Amino acid sequence: MEYYISTVLVYLAVYALGAWALNLQFGLGGIVNFAFIVFEAVGAYVAGVMSLGSSGASLGITYIWGAKLPFPLPLLAGAVAGGLVALVIGPATMRKMRRDYQAAAMLVVAIILNQVVTNAKGIFNGAEGLAGVPSPLSQYFSASTYPWLYVIWGLFLMLIVYLFLQRLGRSPFGRTLRAIRDDEAAAVALGKNPWATRMTVFVIGGVIGGLAGGLLMEYIGAWGTSAWGYQETFVLVVAVVFGGIGNQRGALIGAALVGVILLQLTLFLPPVGYPGLINSLQWVVIGAAWLVVLWFRPDGILPERAFLGLSRKGRLDFRRGASGSAGEMDQRGEKAVSVG
Amino acid sequence: MSLLVSGIGFGIISGAILSMSSIGFTLQFGMTNVLNLAYGTVMTIAALITYVVNISGYSIFVAAFIGVVFAMIATLAVGWGVLQPFAHKGLPLFAMAMVSVGVSLIGDYLVASITHSEIYQFQFPAGQTYRFSGLTFTTTDLVIIAISIISVAAIELALHRTRLGVAIRATSASASLARACGIPTRKVVNATWLISGLFCGLGGVTLAMSYQSVTYTMGTAYLPYILAVVIVAGIGSVGYAALISLVLSVVIQVAGVFGASSYNVVIALAVLLAMLLIRPKGLFGELFEKTEVAI
């Protein structure tokens, strides 16, 4: 039972990191990234191979870049790998196109990469994936205390990322970001570079995504292609939208509700029906939750309309603007007109 | 050489299926301007109904007919029941595509929970084998190809020669202008849902007949191919969708027989991605600039 609780807490850290990174890219950067799960996957794989030891050793699995680096280098390598992947697929997301096409393109990227890793067994052992990845420093602690230390480690990383993102959001860079998202032409007129700014956000999101994946990998020790299907991104998107776009605490609550309660705690429910039924029904619930969110907060999945104001403490603060009609708010100027 | 020929043969069969599937998608997309990602789910439902009717003792043709009818009903249900209310709330295009993702998740996993996430094998025989100068087809293959040729020719003729077809094209191009000209756009939209459902059903049922099996991911896994065709051809261009389906399928299958079979989907998606990045409006599209949701 204790192991279950610590596992759920580690998952909370992973989902929260993912939700924050997506919130940064989607909420502040206005980038539709439905390939986000790829960053977590890369982080997990790289952290895995960097702690498994040289390729082909034992275990009967094949992978590249095998190494046995000391803690915390594998995790950092995972984070860096997430950032590098963001650097590679970022330019594709920067192109101006219909946002529904952009979303479809990112989904397609996620599916392609998943298929490639599944089929090319030599990279990360295909569909079966990596297994038996050792948890860092676990040999120095007893099996009962270690999970709790890992929870503390996860919460510590959460705290660091949280503070970093809070600072980033309030910094001049954060303001530039919002300015570009809300009115790109005006920001360009003021000499801001939208491409570089968006790319920076995208890569930071990639690094955090890689970190989240690595953190999960080093705890559960296994990672295969079924763990990062394209639909996993929707868990995070629902979490972010549920909690409120652009709001980190909201994203945390969303991650806790959607990721932890819906996806992880249900694993410990008493079996209902045949094995696997709950697993399927979870996704039905997520789909339904998604529709409910879209129905009641249609502006939630669009970039917020922020305005500059003074908070009670006199600091500059960004709040959600008056809830304008959803149709007016799209940055690409897509207007919705109902006909018929 | 024989490898090449057999690759072309496989390509023709899968092109026949893909062209029906993508025509349904492109009709719907051209009319409503909503990227309906729940389309694959409806294909799965049609195939599953066909399977259930078939194993309860009816012939595959009766079963396929009922499956297609269910696809039309399911398409209307998605259109009227979900997409229309959301569109009336004023959601933009992007959000509408996201609504359809929700529908797809719900539909796919309801099917998964009903079917225990298993793969069901069809029991009907594939029939005799016919050979045409190196190409080999079974009776099932020939039936699929015949259905495809007839339905593609029929829709292409109907769109250009009948009143409804002209009304569909007019409404797709500009709903408000069409309405101003006295076209009952609401009825036209509903007719388009039904026709699109028909093609969606034909695609789903023939896909299952060709795979000889059904599983809950079948339709959604097939969606990337449809998206590739529709986006490359350009939204709403029915004839070109059929042509590109055939070309893409032949390329994929020929590559497949030469050893790249596990990368089928990767080839299709790479084509799609390249198209999106280089020329997002497609080769022959005319409706790309439309920005309104019309349901």
C-alpha cells in the first residue's frame, strides 16, 4: 500500500511537470503541440539507456548509446535530449497555417515517431521497449525508504521547475511571449522576434518534458512504445485546460485530477468486469471530460486574453481578461460563424 | 518484376478502399470545414456491425449493407448530436477539431470495452482466385474494387450533374452565398452528412473485408492515410482524392513488397507532413481559405 502511495506521488510529479511544460508552450507561447508526449518519451529512453550500461549487455534487449552514468547524469541527459528533439521539430510548428492543420501535423509527428521506434528494434528495443532500468542510488537505501526518497526528489524537481516558470512568466521574456501571442504584428513592430521567442519556449518545454519522462523512467524502470501513444498528450492537454490555461497552479490541480485520480488511482480499484475494462473506460471518461471542458469553457483551449493590471500588492500582474466570445479570440484570426 | 506487379495489385485494392474512405472525409470536410477526427471511429463501428451481423448467420453482403446504414446513422449522430451544438456555441475551427478528438476517444474506447480490445476474424471465404497477367485478386478483392469504381463514378457524376450535387458544391464554396441564392443549405448539409456517412461506411466495411478482421483501433489507425490523401488533394476535391488515394496506395504497397512494409504508415505520414509544410492548401484545393464553421 505504501508503495502505491509513493508511486502515485511520483506520477503526480511527472504529470505536473508535463502539464507545466505544455502550459508554457500552449498557454503562453500559443504553440499547438500535440506531440508533447514525444519529449517525455525521449527523456525516458535516454535516461534509461544512460543508466542501463553498454549496449547488448545482459537482459537481451537492444538499444543505442548504452552507458552507465552516475546519478543524476542520466536524468539530465534525458532533459537535454528532450530539448534537442524540440529544437528539431520546433521549426515545423512555427509555420503559419490553419491551427487545426497544425494540430493534425503535430499528431502526425507523434504517430510517425512512435511507429519508427516500434518498427526499428535497434533504437530502443521496439515495442517491448527498455526494461530493468536501475533506479539511481537505490543500492544505498532499504527497499521501504527508497520510494519515499524518490518522492522527495520528484517534489524537489517540481518545486524548482515551478519557481523557474513563475519567474519566467513574470520576466520581460514572459511579457514578450504574451505580447507575441496576443498581437504578433504589434510585437514585431516593437522589435520583438516571434520566431526566436517561440523557439525558446518550445525548447524549454522540451527540456521539462524530457525531465518528466526521465523521472518516471528511473522510478518504474521500463518504457515501451505503448506508454507514449499520441493519446497520452491529451491527458496533459485536458489537465492544462481543466485547470485554466496560463495558470500554473491550475495546471497542477488539473494534473492531479486528470492524471493521478483518473489514470493512476483507478489502477488500484477492485476489478470490475473483465481485466482491462477499467483501462478502456478511463479513456472514455477522459474523452467525455474533454467534451465537458470544451462545452463549458470553449475559450479555455484558446490562448487567454490577458491585460496588464496592478495586483493588490502593486506588482504587475496578468489576469484573465473579460470573457470575450470564443470566436473573436483566435490569434490566426479564424472566426467562427455558425451557418444553417 | 513479379514483385513489382503484385505490389501494384495490392496497391489497387487498398487504393479502392482508401478512395472511398477519403471521399467521405473530404465531402464532409469541404462542406463543414471541420476536421472531423472521429471519422475513423465511425469506420470501426461500421466494420464491427458488419462483423456482428455476419457471424449471426447473415451473408456478408447483408451484413455489409447494415454496417453501411449504421455508419450513416452514426455520422448523423456525431454531426447533429455533437458537432452541431458545439459549432452553434461559436467554437472556431481548431476547437471543433478538438471536439471531434473527444468523440473519437469516447467512441474508440467504448468499442474497446465492449469488444474486450480483441481482434475478431471474419469467417466468410475470400472466394476464388483470379489472375490477370500477373495480378492476383480474390473474389472479395474484385467486389471491393467494383464497389469502389461504381461509388466513385456515381459521386463524381452526382456532384456535377444533379441538383443536389450542384447545391453541395455551391454550399461548400460559400454557405452564405448559396443560401442567398435560395439553396436550402440546412437540407444540403444534412444530405452531405448522409452521403459522407455512406462513403465512410463503405470504406470501413471494405477495409474490414480486406483485413478479414476487426479491432477497435482499426478506423483511427487508418485515419492518417485519409488525412494524407485529403490534405494532399486539397479539401473538398473528390475526384483528385480518388486519384491520389490510388497513387499513394500503389507507392506504399510497392515499397512494401520491396521490404519497407513496416514503414507503410511512416511513408504516408511523411508525404502528409511534407505537404503540410510545403503547400498546406493541397495540390488541387479551392476551399482552403474558408474560415467559417458551417454545420
